[in-house]
Amino acid sequence: MTSQEQKPNSLARALRRFLAEHMPLSRGLSPHTVRSYRDAFALLLRFLAARRGRQVVELDLPDLHPEGVIAFLEDIETGHGNCAATRNARLAAIHAFARFVAAQHPEHLEICQRLLAVPFKRAPVRVVEYLEADEIRALLDATDRSTHDGRRDHALLLVMFNTGARVQEVLNLKARDLQLVQPLQARLLGKGGKERVCPLWPRTAAVLRAFLADNELDARCSEPIFRNRRGEPLTRFGVRYLLRKYVALAQRAAPGLGTKRVHPHTIRHSSAVHLLQAGIDLVTISHWLGHASVETTNRYAVVDLETKRAALAKAGPVGDDDPELAAWRSDASILTWLEAL
């Protein structure tokens, strides 16, 4: 055993403390975030080791040059075909580590400052896709409720549409998290361990009551309620598979589904847009979805086509002889139109 193997160097010690102590304990970040940062550094270290013709265990803090990091980020996009958002997620992990090292190892402050100066890349903003009401109905109707799996899938999709929850939040639902008598509600555990309560439609509560009875689940049960045929909790990949299956079936009733990329987050987007169309304010929707900031929720105001169509109808066609333009002479009419945008 070499002396390097017997005694970890500064990089090894810093990474261990960063991932095992600082992030989960000091920052209280979720295991999912810790794993994401871990994966970023696994890729970075392998890239730098190959670039320098050395072993990963031989790398130390001075090897984290900004030039190497930039080359790594470029390789993510060009070599692996990842998008700018993935590149920026990897860089966020590197920045967080640089800030940690700067505080723990002042002797490496200069290289940490240079790492923090590596900029994020501007990423194209993809249009948020959501499902129209008839497409949602078609998806729900595509489930075969005469079978056990069909009843499970119907309950799963209905809860996802009702709550607008992230797919993992729904998959973590336990019977004890559900209150199926008035007031009807579900308790969801979101990012960073934050809990929120989401109201349930009477229809959703009725479907869930029948689903729990069908599966002989006690109201105090602490196991996830949505399971596969082997009795194991459903996974995000399983939900993706089910969505693809029901989108294919539902296209007969709603052909528009064939032109959309439908994934679990599409259901979340759909819930948000339909809440907005129902007149719910953005702050309430933000709390409903468990967003950390209402700024995240603002994007749904941009994609809400129905509100835009209503605004267009109120504005009317542009023309000098348009009688509706006379309404613009009234402050109240102008403000009403602006509020509808």
C-alpha cells in the first residue's frame, strides 16, 4: 500500500467532508441532491484523470484548474450530447464545492475564486407543455378499471392531476398521509423535507377509498400505497412507462396527445395551468405545488393559452375604425384588460 493510499490528500478529504457532512448535515440537503453532486464529481475526476494521464487517486486540489473544468463542461455537451441545463447543473456542484473549499482551505482561495468565475451557460427556455382538459379526461378514461392494475393506474393519475405533485412525492404517499373524510387532503413530502397539505377533490377521495379497500391497506399503514405486481413500490421509471402506455391508448379520443412530449412533470404542469385558468392566484399555486419561490410559478402565466385567447378577444382586432378601441380611453378598462393577460 502506497503512502498516498494510506493518507488521503486534500482533495479526497475535502470531497468526503463536503458530500458526507457539509451537504446533508450542515446544509440539510436531500439525498437526491447529494447523489447528483456526487455523480458530477465522479464524472469530473474521471475526465481530469484521463486528460492528465493519471489515476483518479493521484488528483489533488491544485488539479481543479478552471481550464480543465471548462473542458469538462464542453465535453458534457459535445461529447455526451447533454443539454446546457445539464452542463449548468454540473457546474453548480463545482461552484458549491469551491465555496466550501475556500472556507476550509484558505491556501487554495485563489483557485476557488477562479472556479467560481466560470460562468453558467445561457440555456434555451423550452416551452412548458401541458394537457388540455379533454386530453386529461382521455388519459384517465384509457385506464381499464375492471382490472387491479387499471384501478391502481387510474388512482395514480388522478392523484397526480389533483395535487400537481412531483412524481416522487406521489410515489412516497402512504395511507397515513391521506385524510379521506372532510376536510379531504393529502400530506406531501417535497424537496428539502418540506411538508405541505394539498386538498383533494371528492372524486379523488372516493377513488382512493376504494383503492385502499381493494388493496386491504389500513389507514395507518406507513408503506407507499402505489406498488407494482411484485409488491414493490412503483418507481419514476415505472410511471414513465405507464404514461407512455396510456398516451398511446388515449390518442384515439384525443389526437393532440400524439404531438406532445408527455412525462410525469407534464401532469404537474397541467395541474398548474388548470389552476391558473380557474382563477387561482400565482401565490396560492406556488404553495400548492411546493415551489420555493413564486418566480418559479410565473412561467405558467406565460404558457396559459386560454388566458391569452381571452385577452385577445377582449382587445379585438387592431384598426383605426375599431369601436372597441374607444374603451382604451377608460383607465378601468385598460386595467381590466391588463389583469387578464
